[in-house]
Amino acid sequence: MRKLLLMLGIVSTLIFITACSEEGKEATEAKSDKKSELVVYTNQISGDREEVAKSLVEEQNFDFEVVFVQAGGGEMKDRLIAEKNNPLADVVLGGSPLEHLALAENNILAPFTPIWAEDIDSSLVGPENNYWPWAIDTVHYTYNKDLVGGNNQPPVPQDWPDLTKPEYKDQYYIFEPSGTTGAVLFASMLVRYLDDNGEHGVSEEGWKLVKDIYANAVNPTPQDWQEALKEDVTGGFIWGGGVISVARDKNIELDIMEPSVGTPFLPALVGKIHTGNEEKMENAEEFINWWGSADVQATWGEKTGQAPANKEALEKIGGEIQALLDRLEAQELDWNYIYEHMDAWREKMALEYAQ
């Protein structure tokens, strides 16, 4: 009996060891089969754009999983700087020179030349090739043509001071300058009133304009500002691609205000994060090479209304996107000057004017 029990014990032990071994083998195989992640910080895929971006990624079927983390331009920049010593992102997709100049200054971006480098405007490339333009956006005040210019309606706005008049009280929304669109639009106002003796380099007249723009805006900004453009407000801040896509998706007839000094043109930029992880940085290069390519940007532009920086992609699209760019005069903007002053401008607006 003792021998039988001993033999049964040995057999049970062997079965248990074998089972554990198989489970361990399966766990190891499952772990090895799991794709590594490429984390992309972006301010470009909110709303309907998210589905477009994820669809493009699924079609490409990378050997790694692409994880998009959406944030406003300023928040994205601040997060990357805070994580400098322990990077959590591998790519920064979107953001203007305001954000990328800060990232370059903090040595967060790694130099890299994408395969589509010859197809874009080289004047928009960052110092030491650490960021590259993949789209050219314009930013605007836009308005619903059915809600302005008629009887008992506000007049069609021609320039920013028009929005400070009583007829425009609670008639439009704004974006705060913590995000890229808001920052660039407020900067485009302030640079028209530069004064070495003024507060943060801006004259009293310039700050009064911004204060009055804030005061007349609807408070709070509608959560679904695209839907609000149908009837709740007459207009608001928007980017060029949004003018086209929102008008199409919401069936609204939109138009844009064209100040006499021109419209801000700004590149949407992409950069590779200096993570120190060789595999992740190679994956980041693969993603950037793919994202900025003519075929991908032609598809992205057609579906989102955003103009590609890639000249070949822009030629493929043509239509409304090309017509919008051809229609507008670019406002002269000194990005380095704006970058040097933007933090102080943002702080003043947040403390004194924010709703």
C-alpha cells in the first residue's frame, strides 16, 4: 500500500509539473506574440478624425500597436516636458511651432529625416531636423451664413474688432489659448499691437481688444460647438480643415472672416521623441514615414478637410482644400517672437479674461 501511494504521489507530481510547464510555455508564447505599443501624443484626432486615423492604422497593420493619446496643443507640450526624464510617448503628432519650439528647446525631439522630406516646404522644418510639417492648417473666425447679415441679425464680421460690438454679445464661442487654435488666433490679434513699452510687448489697445473678445463670447463655450453652429451661436474659432468638414458633416453653410492683415497659416508638425529605446524609436520613424506619405495624407485630407503639407498629396486632393488655400492671404507671423511671449500672454488671459 505504501509503495502504491508513493507511486501515485510521484505520478501526480509529474503531472502537476508538466501542467505548470505547459502553462508557462503558453504564457511565454502569448507574451512574445503581443505587439509592442507605439504611443502617439496628438491634438489632431478629436471627434470624427479619430475614426479616420484608426481606420488608416488598421489598414497599414503595423508590427506594433499604435495608441493615440489626445490632448490640446499646450497640454500635450506640457506633458512631454514633464515626462522628459521618463518619456511615455514615442511620437508627437500635431501642434504648431509654438509647441515644437518648446520641445526642441528642452531636447525632447530626436533629429530625423522622413522619406517624404523633399515633398514639403523645407522652411517649415525644425532646427536640426527635429520636427517636420505634415499638414498646413489655417485658423479662422467662421460664421454661419444663415445667421448673420440679415434683418435682426448681427452684421457679417470683417475683422476682430467687429466682434466686440454689442450686436455680437453671446453670439460666438472662443477657444482658450491653452490649445493651438486659440493660441494662434489670439496671437494673430496681439501681434498687430506690438509695443516695446506695453505689457508683455503689447499695447493697451491690443489687450483691450482681447479683453472685449472674451467679454462678448458666449459663456461657457458649448460642449458640442459644431452642433451649436447650427443655431445656438452665429460663429466661433475654427481651423481650415474644420470649416470644410463641419460644413459638410453638419450641413451648415459656413464662411470665414478674412482680416485685412491676412489669415494665420500654421503647419501641423510631427516629431520623434528621444526615448532612448532603439526599437521604439525605429517604430516611431516607420510611423512618421508612413503618416506623412502622399497616399496617406491624400486620404486623410479628403476625409478631414485638412490640407497636406506634402505637395503630391495636395495635388491629388485639389478641390475645396486647394481652393481655400488659394483664396487666402497669409498673415506674417514671427513664430520665434510669439513663442518667446506666448507663456506670458497665456497667463495674463487665463488670470484676467478666462471665462
